[in-house]
Amino acid sequence: MIGPTSGAAQDPHVQEPRTGTGSSETLRLAGEPLPLTIPARVYVCGITPYDVTHLGHASVFVWTDVIRRVIRMTGVDTVLTRNVTDVDDVLTRAAAERGRPYEEFGLVQEYYFDQDMAALHVRPPTHAPHARHHVEHVLRLASALLATGAAYERDGHVFFHGAHLPSACGLTAEEAWALSSEYGDRPDDPVRDDPFDVPVWQPSGPGDPAWPSPWGPGRPGWHAECAAMALATLGGVVDVLAGGADLGFPHHAYQVAMAQAATGATPFARRQFRVGTVRLDGAKMAKSTGNLVLVSDLLNGAPGAAVRLMLLDRRWDRAWEYHPSALRDATRLLEELYLAAGTRGGTEAPALRVRAALLDDLDVSTAVRVAIDAGGDAARRLIRTLALD
């Protein structure tokens, strides 16, 4: 039966020791060195809590947890914000269909999500801001964007000027239109000056959450929520902006552009970390399509450490297709790692190679193979660092 070795930490939520001084180590992320000050600031776009957690969600949050742990391995503390988008039309509709207040419904779904994250050994974030608690920050963001000329007011809306963003992201107008439509940005709305202008603030209809504002009662736009929550919890610049690969456009593009326009600080994100999508039967795993593999179902048949290793034993930025055999393979690999950790092991060199692999763009696969081959302390350190206990 799979279980942690006696040399590994027993509680995955115990704060792991800092084993390096950080004086001569630099993390490479997304192919480039990322020198860090203290603390490192990481923002990861969290969930819209209207349904259960699937493997695509888990992949993003497990990888972000690894960033945090590897940075700490070098002796640098990390402040991590993972927001909750609990002001969203999808959530409002889902709650209404079940006859529940959206706040209550969202909190129940968030509880199940937190249970899944704990089972996958994902440490709680430093900050977990909820959009409904940060409406005042969105209002101040909207005012700042209006003051700098980056936004305009019309019919109770505050729209952010976004005409420049598709080309800046390397997209054609047709590609950007399709992506904007997919994520509910309504480029066909005749009220806005340009199809790629997006709401920072928008009027609320019957049944929508609403707050008072200088432009009339309304609610925040999605991209503005994340920009405001990041600024409120981490300040004007973050070291890493994380999320799924599918968030590059429109969400991250507008979040970054709004933050930069409001503060004048550039770049808002020193590095963007977009985790490759998980696919099932040839299509991206998503709630909207229903082709989901639920984390809770996988945890019924395998330990959380095995599911975690399955997500990590690959390049973080590559899309991949889920097959049940992947979990079986990860379970066997985890057993090999535990057996290796139970041996005496020898020199410091293998542990240093494991450390170097993790610092080299989070090369978990190489680190695991080195640790299994070497055994002993190298395997035990890797288990502790990656929370595979």
C-alpha cells in the first residue's frame, strides 16, 4: 500500500524548511531567469464557485503550489493570492436555478473546492479575496482608469479601451472576437466604442447582484475584479501571474492592461505562468462542455499524492490528454519514489541535481527520475519539497 516513508514529512500542510540561502540560486520560469526579492508575489486566478472541481482546475492550482514551494526552497518567502470570482453571471444563474442566494451557493461550492485542494496537498493561499468584498476596489480602479483616459463612461457602464489588445497579443480580429465571445465579453454590443472594449463596471439587471456607484447601481466586470483584487492584496507589480493557458486572452490580457493603465507600473506581471490545458476525448476539459474528470472521483480510488504526481510529471505549459492509465502510472511512480526514499542514499550530488532540475523551469519529471535513481536523501528532499507525502 502506498504511504510516505519514515524520512518524509507526515503532514503536507506543515511549512517545509528552507534549505537554501538563495544567495546563488535563481529560478528559471517560462524560459527566463526570474530573480526574486522578498517576498515573492504570486497571483493565481481562482475559481468561479458554481460547480465541482475538475482535473483542469486542479492542474493549475497544484502547479502554482509547486512554484510557491520551489521558491521557498531557495529561502524566499512567497505571498500568494488566489481569488474567488463570486460575482459572475454564471454563478448567479446557477444559484437561481437551485433557488439559493448566490453568496450562500458560492460558499458551499467553495467548501468542496477547498476539500479537494487539501486532499491534493495544496497549501491555502496567503490571501483569498472574494469579488463581492472588493467592489470598492473595483470602483476606485474604474475612477483611476477614467482619470487616465484609459476608460470611458456610457449609459451606466465604464468601458476600458481595449482596441489595441488583440494585436498586442498576436491575435487577428477574428481570433480575438471568437475568444471574447467564448468568455462572455460581448464584442457585438453596440454600446461600446470598439468591439474589444470591456466593462470595468456595468449596470445590473433584475436578479443580478448590485452595488451603488457614481454611474448608477451595477456590478464589476470580470477582468476588473481580478485586476482590483491583485492590486489590493499584492500591490502594483506581481512576480508571477498564474492561470490556465486558456486565460491568456481575454482575461489575463485585460487584467494586466487595466492594472498597468491605472498605476503606471509596467510590467504588472514580471512573468506569466499559463498551465497547459487538460483534455478529454480530444476536447479541453471544461464545465461548459461537460467533459469532466472530477478530482473527488479520482480521490476515491487513489491517494492525493498520486493524483498530484500525475499532474506534475510533465511540462507545466503543455496541453495533455487524460487517460485512466495516467493515474495508474503515477501511482506506480510514486511507489518507486517512496521505496527510493527508504534507502540510505549516498552523496550530496544527487540532491543538488534534484534541486537544479526544480529551479530549471520546474522540471519535475527530471527531478523525480534523479531522485528514484539516487534514492536516500535526494528522494526524501524531493518528496518534502513537492508535498508528495
